[in-house]
Amino acid sequence: MNEDPRLREGLSARSPPGSAAVDVANGVYAALDLGTNNCRLLIASPAGDGFRVVDSFSRIIRLGEGIAATGSISEAAIDRAIAALSICSDKIRYRKAKRLRLIATEACRAADNAESFRARVASETGIKLEVINRETEATLAVIGCSPLLDPRGRGAILFDIGGGSTELVRIERDPEANAPPRIKAWMSIPLGVVTLAEHFGGRDVSADSYARMVAEVAQYVAPFAAEHARDISDMHMLGTSGTVTTLAGVHLNLMRYDRRRIDGVWMNNSDVTAVITRLLGMSYQERADNSCISIERADLVLAGCAILDAIRDAFPLPRLRVADRGLREGMLVEMMREDGALRAC
């Protein structure tokens, strides 16, 4: 794997000459995150101490559907991914993005046919995917979400609940010093909402099956918590995932999902418990009919809640801050800092 941040794979020969090179004369950057469940794209230009979003795209594609059972990405999932990535490729070209990072995560780390899948993606869409390791995934999540750290606190337990894996990071900062936050420790759990729902069932979730999901995740979290759950006073939870943004939308009783009201919202521990209890009391159809969940997440959201509950049990912190941001924002900030378009901190 190529870990040099200056040498990213990008669009293939189908793209305009130089599009994969570090040529940022027009100041347009693109970050693509092909996950086990979602395909997300963010195109932006530097603006002041941050960036201005030029275009974006997000679609649930369930790339990792069935991988746990078969070991391979299915043809149906490949077709869904290529359809979404074709839209992303068109957007990148239309916006004339010159600095790209196009990543794939757990599904492409785990699948036996990941290499042939990537080759087909490159051939049909022009997108050359970089499969990142779990440490890089955790680092990018921290970069993307660190602006939401409480400036008066000592740090956070950040978690990113994905489709095929979950990253858990202890971030520390000194509120008395003007120093950037640092990663104290991190771990990756080989369980996400897709893999957990496929194993335990996601449509009809009983109290017993939910408890078994929590117990399964807790086995992975326990060693990390034994070492890093001490001395967490003045810290908070910081969550980035479809699970926590969905919980926040339900908590706020939104008629439709609104990122402006979700990103950065605080939830008390009792708020989180109340929303999860509410979801556990819903039928599959009731979850599907909820505009903040929809049919796309109705069979996954309780698996995500189980992962969150296992983390909450291990790190009993009173507050959770919700982040509707993550890997894409982390990639954009990292690239812009490397190019001197943003101040490194």
C-alpha cells in the first residue's frame, strides 16, 4: 500500500491530462469515500481557515452486502457501486477538481475479489481507488471531526461506526495550551452495521437479539477500554456515522434530515438512551416510515445502536457530540494542508 500522502491514486487515463497530479491552480479538491455501506463524495475549495463545498454526493450502495458469508463483493453490489461512482466521476470532471483522494475501506480490505473490482471500477468510471488501512481511516476521522472537540475539555472518545468496521480513538488535548489535539490510542473493530445486521438480523430485532449484538461488540471493545477508559473526566463522546446522525434526527423530531441542525449537536446520555429505547420499540415498517431513518437504514440502525451501546458501556461519558462529517473532510483538510492552502495545526 502506498502511504505517501503526496502520491495518491486518482482518475485514470479517461480523465483530462494532469488530473491526478498535484496541480491545484484552480483550487478545487475532491475526496471520495467508498465504504461498506455508503459512497460519498465531497468537492471543495480552500476558504479562509477551512473550505467551501462546491459539490457533494452520497448514496447507500451496500458494497459489503454478503461479504461475511461469501468472501466476495457480489455482482449486484458491484453494479450499484459502479453506478454511484460514475456519478462521482462525472462530478469530479465537471467541477474540474485537480487534487484528488479516492479511497475505499473495509469492504475492499476484506473481499477476495477486491482487486478485480477496483480494476473494473477504473475501466468503467476512470476512478482508481486507494484501499486505506484501518489506522489511516482512524486518523482521517480525527482530522475531519476535531473541530467539534469541546475547547474547554481534555479530549474525546471518537467513534466511527461504518458498514464493515468501527474505529475507536482516544483524542487528548490540553485546554490550557494552544496545541492541536493528538491521538492517544486507537483501535478498529471488524464489525459494522452491515456485518452485524447480517449476522444477527436487522429487520426484526428482539430485546434478546439486541443484547447479543451488544455483547458481541463488547468483546472487541473491552481490551481497549481496559487500557484507555481510565481518567476520562472532562472528556466527551464524539460520534461520526449514519447511526449517530440518524439518532440525532430522531431525537430532534425532524420532519426530514437537515445536516445544519445535526452537525455539532449535543446529546446527553439520557437522550441517547431514550432514542435507542424508542427505536427498539418500533417495528421494521415504523423505522422505514421515519423520514430520518428511511427504508435504506431501517434494517441497519439497531445494529448501529448496539455498537454505540457497547462503546457507551465501556466509556460512560455524560455527553455525545454528533458529527455529520468524517473521512471526506479529513482528506480535504489533509490535502489542503500539504499544499499550503490551509495552515497546518
